[in-house]
Amino acid sequence: MAGSILLALKLRWSRDREYYKIVKHLFGFLPNNIELYKLALIHRSASLFLEDGTPINNERLEFLGDAVIEAIVSDCLFIEFPERDEGFLTQLRSKIVSRSTLNALGLRLGLDRHIIVQGGGNFAQKHLYGDALEAMVGAMYLDKGYEFVNRLFINEILRRYINLSSMTRTETDFKSRLIEWGQKNKRRITFSTVNGEAFTSQHPTFRSAVLLDGAEIGTGEGGSKKEAEQRAAMHAAERLRETAPEGAFGHIEIDIETI
């Protein structure tokens, strides 16, 4: 009863009532420290500055949220796939926490309607909304703690918007896809694979690097040359999707369900 009264008061009379409504609408709960969420919505292009020149924006919360999301996804996959090995879990986690997936999730949640950006968002930053999602998760972590944000992120975001079963069936031969892309676009893709630093005959490890026209664009390690090259190719594919023109490397799909 008291909680309902407090919620009604904050939503109607608080000077920050619009921010309380935003968090309630996006994530379904009432914040304790609304200032954290206000900060999470300030992109660096719209930074405020203290008298000593220190910028006020969401970058530090973004840094924190990135680590929290990776930990939550790791927890979730460890439980969901008890029979799968470390390589499988690492690849699936990389897909979920990739810049493109988080950006799509930020858009699906509606963060694009609330983030504060100078110039209305007309700039080259491709993953603005994924960055804002990370910042909001960082704010939740500081405000409510890990267990709270763990449950919320898994139940209200991952299980609502990510189809894990379908994602595990999507294309995983990144090396072949990358080579095909290079041939189609007349770019030279090569792999350089060597023994890893901890290589022994009993426990072999390998490190692979992907070169695009001679420049390194991705690296990966694994217990076999094939595994190392696939991880390097996946890393390179993600970097290409971040930097290439929209749609230029879109054939490695991210499966995000509609509501």
C-alpha cells in the first residue's frame, strides 16, 4: 500500500516525474536513485560540463553496464545449455552482447525516444541505442544491485526479445561467409594461424588473425586451428558490421524476435 502511494506521488508530483515514467514504462519498476537513469540517457554529444571541465554523460555507466550484461548473459547461457562446451557458449554470448544486437534491443525497447543527443542524433554513431541500453543497465546495477538487474535482464529482455534456440541454429561458419564476402566485394581475406602462447603437445592452443587486404581486423584463439579461425572470423565479421555501410555485411543475421 505504502509503495503504491509512493509511486503515485513520484509519478505525479516529483520534478523528475517524466524520468520516473520513462523507467517505469521501459523496464517496469520504480528507481531509487533517479539521477543515475537521467545520466544514462545523456549521450556524450550532449555532455554537460562541470566548472573544472569534467564532462557529464553516460559513458562511465555504459562501461559498467557492458560488463554487467556480459556477466548476466554468461550466467544465463551456463544454465540454459548445461551440456555445451566453452567454445559454443563463448560464440553464442558474443552474438548476444555484440554491438549490433544490443543496438537492436535498445531500439526495440524504445530508448531512441528518450536518449538526449545533440543535433537530434544526426551523426555517425551507429550503436547509440545499444550504448544507452548498457548505460541503463549500469544505472540499474548501481541502484538495485546485481540480482535485481540479472532477473530483469533475463526475464524482461533476453526471454522477450532473443530467440536462443533460433540463434543457435544460425550460421556459424563465419570463415566461409567472410571469404565469400571478400570474393564478392573484391577484397582479399587471409588467415594467419600460429601456435598459442600456452601451446603444449598435451594441451594445444592456437591463435588466428584475419587480414583484410593485409590489415588485421579480427583475432581468435581455440584448441584447434579450425576453432581459432572461426572465432577470428566471427570477430572480424562483427567489426565489419560495425564499420561497413548499412547492409554491406548483413548476411550474418541476428535473430531478435518480434513481440
